[in-house]
Amino acid sequence: NYNWDKVKENVVSFSAHNKKDDMSIVFHDEPDEKTVENLAKYNVGIASQAFEDPGRVVVNRFKSYSECLRQNTWKYVCLFDANDIYFQKNPFDWIENNIGDSSIISSSESIRYRDEVWGNQNLQESFPEFYDILKDNLIFNAGTIAGTQEGVAALAEMIYMASKYNSVYNPDQAAYN
């Protein structure tokens, strides 16, 4: 579970560039008191959810995302791994100016499956029947997704459903792609 030290840079950088939009963090256990206190200072919403299989956070997070998105009303949303994102600008300004008629904005790992050892093996193990179709594609990052609330909620649900019963520990990125 993340604590304040892991999300601080993310929260502080978002707050420095965005004074009008909401930020919420989904935790897979209750955050500690220090984290709750610091998030309150930045008006960050907290959603927490325990799972039967807490070891599969990379899969379960998509169910949490969907549930959080379905319980709120936002025009645009961003899903990201809170411990490795630092904001240099307001992401919602960029989304507003670039989304057009799309409902999802994907970020690329800037490498093709066949050229990235971990991703290539993960795709082969997670979805071997799709390997030949996807091996030449750029890898989209499952840890950074943006778009309309409805589009991202539906995508999160599809990733979760495609990953839930997969025997591979972390098939979420392959499921996303």
C-alpha cells in the first residue's frame, strides 16, 4: 500500500499546476494517519478497498478505478501509478485540447513488444493466442491512462475482466493492449 512518501511528489506537483480539478487516490488498504492528514491538506479524495486477493493489486486496481469512476461525475479523468508520475503542467488542459472525438488517451512505452524483454514475455504468457497479432505493436502503458469518465471506466472494466482469471500474476498491461 502507498503511503505519503510514495505519493507526495505526485500530489504536490498536481496541486502546483491545477487549482480547479479534483484529485483522488485509490488505496487498496486504509492509508496511515500521516498520509490521510497530508492528503487532506491538498483536498485529495481517498477511496480504499480491500480485496480477497490483495497480492494482485495491479489487476484489482482496475476494478477500484471503475467503481470510483462510476460513483462520481467528472468530464475527464486520469489514471496513473501515483508513485512514478510528476506533473509539469495541468493534464486536464492537455486532455481538453487534444482528446477530440476520442474517449481514451493512451501513453506509449515507446517500444514494441518484440523489443522489450519483460513486455514480450508478459504478452506471450498472458495472452499467447494474441502474441503474433500484437508483437509488432507499441506497448501502451497501463499505469497512465486518460480520457472521458465513461470511456476510462469502461476500459478499466474490460482490463479487469480480461485479467481477473488469467493465471499470470500481472496480465493487466497485456490486457490493456
